[in-house]
Amino acid sequence: MQLPAEAVAATAVVEVVRLSTRPERYGDPMTGDVVSRWTGREAADSLGLLSSMPPGKDRVCFAPGWGLRAYDAADQPLFELIFCFSCHHAWLWGPAVPSGAAFDTITGTTGDAEALLAHFRNAA
């Protein structure tokens, strides 16, 4: 998955959100409980796992269960990201997201995807 490199480098905090419903439209706020706040190595490792996921084949369901919010060291929002491990779609939005980077796919069945999902579940 292609995350904006400058935003990833500026990320100091990542919030893990267990989504209650997906946003109705691209760019709408996520709804759900923040189950964890990761900093330092944990934040960097989670973004690294996401970045290492290869593109996936499009499917139709888009039922994301998890989302991330990334903040800089001044606690200013950089981006939000939701994705579906089943259909492989991802939505990315926020002030640090360049145009053209809003939609992507992931392969939700790789070792890195499984490790990230396990990380989310352990956080919850």
C-alpha cells in the first residue's frame, strides 16, 4: 500500500479505531472506539506493515473493521485510513494525503496483513 512518505515520517502517534460502521462517504469521520494509541516503534512498525502490503485484487464488499488515525508530534492530524481485509480496498484521507492517493488496495492474506490484524486484535 502506498502511504504518503512525508506523512509517515512525521507520524508520532497512531490511534487504532475499531470501526462501528464505515463512513458513508469518502472523507467522512470514522466512528468507533479508539482501542489503542501507539507511539514510537509500535507506530512506525504498524505503518511499516501497511506499507509493505502489496496491492490486492478488487472485490466488492468493503466492510472495513479497523481504521488508523495518524498524528504528528504536535498532535495535529496527518491522515486517516480505513481498509477491508476481505475485499482489499483502502481509503486514505486527511491534510497530509496528496491528491491521487485517496484509494488503494491491499492484499489482506499476506503474512504482514495477518500480523497487522493480530496487532489490532491484541490492542482491542
